[in-house]
Amino acid sequence: QRRIEELLDYGSLQFHKLKLDLDEVDPGKVLDRVAQTQKLALQAKNLTLQTQLEDSTLTADGEKMRLVLDNLLSNAIRFSPDGGTIAVSMRHDATDLTIDVSDDGPGIAAADEPHIFEPYYQGRAQASGPVKGTGLGLSIVKEYVTAHGGSVEVVAVPGVRGAHLRVRLPRFRLEAS
């Protein structure tokens, strides 16, 4: 089901100009909703989800933000070892919201970093073997974040195992795209 949804989302990005339905969104509540939908996947791998959230609002398309967080959390779950930890933090300043998602999985190989946001790119096989997926989740994240005027990047932390992705979004927009 998830793969079909990713293909449909990506297909709509390719054939239509992305339109945003902007409204005031509480990103913490969106994350709570996503975590609830991912609860069984977290339990199946005995994963701990740690969150550190600042109360904030964001002018955004709530459904697109749900898909961004869902894809980021889904990737972290997919690549985390059994019994691992996923950390999600949200903090803001006067103009931007920063979302960090990190896990203690195998991380992103340096050779893969320039390509992970490309459609269908799945990277090299990880220590636990190949991971199934469409290779569209992070490209959808990038498209939706960019449409909101934001950015997404891999954060390299020397000596720290796991992947760390950072999304930066402007908190306020005056008009829809």
C-alpha cells in the first residue's frame, strides 16, 4: 500500500504543477499523527521514538507536511536495527522551523549522499542487506519541502553512526504557490 501511495504521489508531481493548500499547521500535532500511524512498525522492530518538540506553528500544506514527516520516519524505521532509537526534534526561531530526524542504523554512504534525493535511487545494500522500497520517499520529501520554500539535507556527524536528515522550512508564507 505504501509503495502504491508513493508512486501515485510522485506521478502527480511529474504531471501537475504542485499546488499547496496553505493553512496554519502545528507540526508537533502532525508528527503525533504520523507516529500513531507508524506505531506498529516501531513496535515490530522494538524501536524507541524520542521526540523533542518546541511548540510552533507553520504556514504550510498540512497533508504535504504529513507526507514529509511520514516518509522521514518511515525511512528511519526501515533502516534502524531492531531495538534501535529514532530521534525527531523540532525547533524554531523567528523565521524558520528546523526538523531533525536521526537514527542509529547504518547511515548513508558518502558515495550515496549526492543521490539520495533522486527519484528511484536506493543506494548501496546496507549491512543488514537490501532494504525494500520504491526509492521515491526522499525525492517526494525534497519536492514538498522545496515547494514550501525550504530545504532538506544530510547532516554528516563524524564518528556518529546512523542517518541524520534536516529539514528547514520558513514558518510563514504570504501567498500560495
